[in-house]
Amino acid sequence: MDKRIKEHAQIIVDWSTEMKEDDNVVIMAHPEAEELVIALNEEIGKKGAHPTTLYSSNEASRAYLKNFDGEFKTPEHTLKLFEEADAVISIKSDYNEKAMNDVPGEVLSEYSKVRKPLSDLLQDKRTCLTAFPTNAAAQLADMSLRQYQDFVWNAVLRDWQEVHEKQEILKKKMDEAEEVYITGKETELTMSIKGNLGENSDGKFNLPSGEVFTAPIPDSVEGKILFDKPLIYMGREINDVRLKFEEGKVVEHSASSNEGLLSQILETDEGAKRLGELGIGTNRGIKTFTRNMLFDEKMGDTIHLALGRAINRTIGEDGEGNDSAIHMDIIKDMSKGRVEMDGETVMEDGKFIWEME
């Protein structure tokens, strides 16, 4: 076994989920990630915790969604399992990243709605979403498997305490700020984040991590934005997404490919037309767009906005966050652009506030 797999498992157990004795742990993975699952079980065993592993597969999900002809219901048995869990680890590791391509968008939207209670529950658990390098993911990234393995572990195996300390500067700015202004190519956007909290994403919930994010006040977003990185939805690419907001709501949208799918996503529910997140990527170990949002949204020189649900821990006592069945991140290159908070530049032409001094 590659020693980096053991290091990956150690970070998940010790840092990301802060595993404790007698914790009930759920691991969700495809068999492609068996080596990481084995390494995790070794580390969990050392902690005296109790793991259960669930099979996860895009092909299996496709088979179900293509053949079910009825009304979707929230899976109460899965909900009960997660209720009893102290920590949940999800490993992106499928052998077919395009398996869901022929499932209609409206079916995916309906399925997302009934699974929303699961997403809501997991927000209050110690969770870690991570990835294991597979041939399928390497192909999406236009890399050999060896190249992709190096890419993944270069992004994951970092000094996350050091990352935390640098990002804390930006988190504090978000905590204190009221207004955000974003400008760039075909972009001029304003929003309020008053009363909400910055989240220092330092490997605790996502691995790799390397971002600082918060929740916009849902009705405050005004202006337009062009996203020059593809929106990836169930393996499908939606390119050149353009959105126009008025009073927080998307009033115009377009895309150069799969625009119909974008329209279906926006119709999922009322909250799908509003923003739930503003994030700034800081991970300099991620330099290539790979069509894997777990990595891509963390790229240095980028920001991302999420349509849909706000993350609970970014909503302050005096703030407000959006609610939806979806949370859909879309990335914008900011190597030419600027982000201001209350008139102070915190990111310009890809440089962060701690790099501009």
C-alpha cells in the first residue's frame, strides 16, 4: 500500500473528524477505494471506535433512478443510521463518473428534495468528504493515474494547522464585513453578508480543503456574473454559466452548453434561485481544473458561489441563510478581478490579503 494512503487515513481520523473512543462511524465508498477504507479501519480500530461501511456507486444509483416509477420518499432507515453516527466519512471513488448522464434533470431534482433531511442532519455531524484517486477521475482531469495520484495527495497531505492560521485572517474579515463587491470579466456583483460568519475550511469537513466561505443574505444579491469554469452536475458539464440577480433572485440565466439542465436545476425549489455560499479558494497545491468540485472549488486564484442551501455554521445569530434541496458550486477564475469587503480589497488578481502586504 502506498504510504500516502495511510497518511490520508490518519489525517481523516485525527484531524478531519477528530475520532474518539466509542464513536459510531459510517464510511461510504465504492470498492475502488478499498485501500483507503482498509487504512481507515486500521486507524479507527486504534481509536477504539466502531465503523460501518456502506457501498456507494453511481451505476447503482442510475439503475434505481432509471427504473423507479413512483413517488420518491425520504429513506428513513438511512436517516436513522446517520442519526446514530458520530462521524460520517464519504469517499468519492466511483469507476464511472458519467454514469448519471442519462438520468433526466427533473428526476435528479425530485430525488434531491426527498434526501434533503439527510443533508440537513449531516451538517450537525463530524463529517469528512474526501476522494480516492481512480482511473475515472484521472481521465476526467486529462491525467494519467500516476499523475492524478500525485495531484490528489499533494492537495491532501498538507500542514492543515498552518493553512488554518493563514485563512483565519480572511475569516475574521468576513466575520466583521457587511458588504461584498466582486468585479471581473463580465462580472459586477454586490451582496450583504452582515451578521453571518466566515468559515475557515481547513480540512475538517472537506479533504482536501483550502477555502474560506460564508453565506450571503439571500435577498441582497444584485448584479451579474460570468463563471468561466464549468458547473459539473452529476457528471454533466454546463459551460459559461451567466447569472443575473435582482433582490437576491436569479432573473436571467444562460449557458453555452446544457442550458436546459441549468434551467431544471434552478427550478428545483424557490431557494435554488438564490445563493447559499460565497467562497474563496486558497489551496495553492491545486493548480489544474479537474472536473471534481471537491478539488476545483479550493483552487487558489478562484472564487465560487453556490446556488441553494447555506451551510448552517456560516449563519450567525443576527444573520440569515438560504434554504434549498440543492447546493451547487460554480467557479470563477479571479486571476484578473477583485473582491472587496466594506471597501477593503481582500483579493486582487489572484493574490490574497496576506500576500499583498
